[in-house]
Amino acid sequence: MDATQWAAWIGASSGLGSLSWNVYTKLTSGARLRVSAFAGMVLMPPPPSNPTLLRITVQNVGTAPTTLTNLSFHAYDSWWKRHRNRATINAVLNHYQGPQFPHKLEIGGEWVGLMEQDQKIDGRLQSHTLWCAVHHSFSKKVTQVKIVRPSLAPDTSVPGR
């Protein structure tokens, strides 16, 4: 191979590498949310009524700030209905402890909200799999996670329980 063929191969390879890098950065840039939702949380020391709480944490692990606009809960009858976004239960979080919506979430920032669970929420957690959805600006699709609830089995590692 002569020098012009080497130059052509180097140019083609670097062009393809540059195109791949540009596609990768376009797909991975922007706000990315990491969401967790845990039911059955308790405060220590407990307040007089000893309520159980639902704790939702949202972290921005992306490359751009975003604004949290809403938080909702959903239940689906099947995976197909979840895939098609056809929920049987839709509820919006409006009474909670934490920063109010809309809330600007910077890069690396965190939003934490606590909601007191009542019998209605406890019943829905036991009869359905509840999903927590976070709505934010610059996104057409919500970020959904399953609400994790504690196991109801007694703890046998501690004597007397």
C-alpha cells in the first residue's frame, strides 16, 4: 500500500470514529433522573401518631439541569398495559413534606419528598404494584420506578421477635 491509501484509511477511520462519538454524546447528554421510592418508612424517634411514610428520592445524574414539574402514582393490570401506558390507578402527589413543585434540579442535585401513608395507600400497595412517575422539563417520557415495600415477614434474627 502506498501513502495515499494509508491516508485514505486513516481519514475514513477517524471520520467514522468522530461520527460515532457525536451520536454517543447526543444520546447521553441532557438530564437523567435516578428515582427511588420506598414505602413503610418510619421516623426515629417516632412522633406521637407513629405514621408510616412513603419516601421518594430523585437525583439528577445527567449533564444538564432540569425542572421537576410533577410526581404521580400509577397501577397497571398487566405488563402490556404498562408498556402502552394504560393505568388503572392514576394519582398525583399534592400533600407531602419536601420542596414544592416546580423545583429546579441542578446537575448532581437531589429532591426528597415524604408522604404519609394512609389505609388507602397501604391497600393499594398490597393489591397492586404501584409505580412512581417523575415528570420533568426537557423530557417527553416520564421516569417510572416501582415502589418498594418492606417484607411483611417477621425478623427472626433478633430474639423475642
